[in-house]
Amino acid sequence: MSAVNDVELVIITGMSGAGKTVAVQSFEDLGFFCVDNLPPTLMPKFLELMKESNNKMNRVALVMDLRGREFFDSLFKALDQFHESDYVTPRILYLDADDDALVRRYKETRRSHPLAPLGLPLEGIEQERLLLQDLKGRAQTIYNTSTLKPRELREKILAEFSANKQSLFTVNVMSFGFKYGIPIDADLVFDVRFLPNPHYIDHMRLQTGLDEEVSTYVMKWTETQKFLEKTLDLLTFMLPHYKREGKSQLVVAIGCTGGQHRSVALTEEIARSFAKDYHTRITHRDIEKRKRKTS
């Protein structure tokens, strides 16, 4: 049987409760052959089998955690051997989170920490950090998931480990209302509160920028067309540079007062302008907030 040219090996490890389950599911979605809690002593034999699989399993993700802590010396030895081989590209993905985030997750799930089954979660967390510090030091990629939702962690992994990273550069265009605060994950923020506001037209007040009448009203003004022209020109210049620098996504936030009318209409227009050349996503962060207040 012919051997694979290169086996891509990702070791998923890190703090208990930091998101390893979400991570391994994400790697499965990427087409990786995934194994949970493989003893490190079996890794060389396992990778030999991968090598002889006739290119059928050349992307492998292995979950290693403190269920196999007695094998960590074997893990380091195996990693050293792989670095010297000509067919394995090993990489450690270490998932971390702040102590308060981990304690909160354990309380929410009502689970005990594996290192402190009868004690306080924080005791197990502190012990685990100490045991894992050498492994964290050898990691090529570290994600702190304290503020990440499972969907956001999945998106980071898909962008980082996709076989075709170029196609995963995403332009995320978001509308928002300044009265609810500027999005903390925005890369670029544009303020469109200077444009005429449909909120002051009675029959449009309860509509949004997704309604054709509102969108037509917002887009008909000379200042709107000028703003759109200049913004598209700026983004057309900037996007290839962000992509070349390796960003997985760019968040472009368009804000008006309440995030209902002007920002929504312009977000739709800007996203539509780049949909042909980039993978685009539209998020209307605050479009439902007024409905919740009035219901």
C-alpha cells in the first residue's frame, strides 16, 4: 500500500470545561478522523496505521486530557518522534478559560471536576492548571474560550484548520444601535446617524430596514448614496489586505440610533455588494429589541 505524503495530526487538549467536545465535533465537520482519549503510548502505532491507509485518513484529530494524565510523558516522547518524521505534521490545540468561567460552567452543568470529584471545582481547576502547564507551553495554538459561545469557537476552528482557508475569509456585516452599545467584536465601525431617519415617519416607525418601503426611503438620499459609494470603495481596498494578513473574518459594524432602520438597510446593501467576491454573513444585532420592549 502507498503511504500518505503527510499526515496532519492535531492534538486537542486543555482545561476540562474549556470546550474540547465542541472542538472535536468541529474537526469531524472538517473531515478529520477523530479519536477521543487515545492513550499516548498507542500514538506511534496509530499514526503508522494512518500512514498505511492509502490516503484515506491523512487528517487526524486526537483528544488528550487528564483522563490519561499518567501518559503525558509518553505523549511528549511521541511528539518528539513525530517532529523527526517525514510524514506527520503534529500540532497542539490547547483550550483554556479563566477560572471564573470554568467554575461557572461547572455550576451550570452541576458536574464535578474530574480532579476534585468530592471537592470544590476551583480546587480541581488549580490542580489541573499545574499539571498541564508543560503541555500548554508546547502548544502551537491556544484559544481562551472564556467569552466564546460554542458557535464562535466552532467558527474559529473551522477558519484555522480548514484545508482551504482562502474560501473561509468571511465579511460579517452587522447592524446595531448606538443606544445599546458598540459591538465589542467589531473591526470597523461606521456611524450613519447623520442620515434621514425613517423613525420619525409614523407609518414606518414599527417597520425595519428589511421592509422595502424603509429601505427605499433610506437609500434615496444623496448623502446615503455618497456614503455608500465611499464606504464600498474603502472596503474594496481594505478587504484583500485583511485577507492576505490571514484574518479569518472581518466584522464591519453599521450603527444608527436604534439599530432598526438606517443601519439595517445599509448592512443589507453593503453585504450584497461583496457577496459575489467574498463569503458574507449578515447580522442585525438589535433589530428585535424594540419588538421585545413593546410586546
